[in-house]
Amino acid sequence: GAGVSQSPRYKVAKRGQDVALRCDPISGHVSLFWYQQALGQGPEFLTYFQNEAQLDKSGLPSDRFFAERPEGSVSTLKIQRTQQEDSAVYLCASSLGRRGNQPQHFGDGTRLSIL
Amino acid sequence: DQQVKQNSPSLSVQEGRISILNCDYTNSMFDYFLWYKKYPAEGPTFLISISSIKDKNEDGRFTVFLNKSAKHLSLHIVPSQPGDSAVYFCAAMYSGGGADGLTFGKGTHLIIQP
């Protein structure tokens, strides 16, 4: 499709399990972002890639969170030893670049529930 | 510390009237502001943006106004239509470096009454 695609749409995991969330950005988009959205809140920035380079990971809440984009297209967000507070919607966005006139386009997110 | 604030969690407007959604920010380094619309179970959809060097940007029924001295922006929707019912997020960015992502407000749930 033409938009940002995320999978799975829903993920349920037991506390302590590892999870991997996938993002397929819009073809040709250099910039890729991950956000975490808790219930009733706005999305919060996690990390940013320019092509395959992770240029900013200042928003990752702990070292249990890891993201990669090895070939500069598909990205994976991995959460190790999940905790209940990791329950949230994880949004991926892509854009042509980082300039203000190059808006980010979002996928529909992965809703993660940790039991 | 919330750098982007949307103080109205919800807003109800009659169909055909003007909807005005407000947003305040505290970080004077922000140089671009964006509005996103979100339906349930979908990702945010980009609506309109404005550079800090402008005070108004218009696109069809949507107009964004920026008051830099007051650190305030607003989104006007005229006329409001039933399909406009959604959560609207205000977002800001600093394109010159530092944190690379958008900073979002908590959103305003707009309800268009028939």
C-alpha cells in the first residue's frame, strides 16, 4: 500500500516476554520515527532514523527498548523483558526528511498489552 | 513539564458552525507547528502546518493561526462537518537540531453535533 504499515495491529504478551514490532515506511522516505502513546495522552517520541542510522534515541524509556533499521527501510522496535507499564500503542511515522515542511505520516500503530 | 498544551479535552460544535481548537507551547525554540487528526484505532493523519515565520496558513476549510508573542496557535475549521468529529493533536518541532521528534499535546476531542 501507499501508507505506513505496522504489524501486528495487536499484541498481547506476558510480563517478562520479549516482543518485536514491525514498521514498513512509505517507499522513499528517508526519515523514520517511533512514538509511544499511552491512553489519553499524545504520542511521545522514542527514536529517530535517517536511512539506517539511528540519530536520536533520547526518548527510549530504558535499555530494554531497542530499535533497528538495518537496510534503511523496514524498522523493528524490540522490547525485552516487558513490564506492565510498557502497555501502550506504538506508532511508527515516516517522512521525506526532517524539515518542518516535510510532515510525518503515521501508521495505525501496534496496541501492546502486557499481562 | 508539558511543552505543548491543549487545555480543552473536548469541544462540541454544531454542524455548519466554526470549530476553534487551541494550543499553547512553552519552548521558544519550536519553529514548526502541525495539526493532526485522529480517528479511533487509526494513526494520526496530517492536516496542516505552519512555520514560525508566518502567522497564518490556510488549506480549504482549515486555517491555522500562530501568535508567537503569546506562544499560542489555533486551528479553525469552517464550516464544521460530521466527518470532522475526531481527536485533534497539536504538535511542534525544532528543525535545527536537538530532539528530532515531534512534541505533541494531549489532544482535543472535537464532536460535531448534527
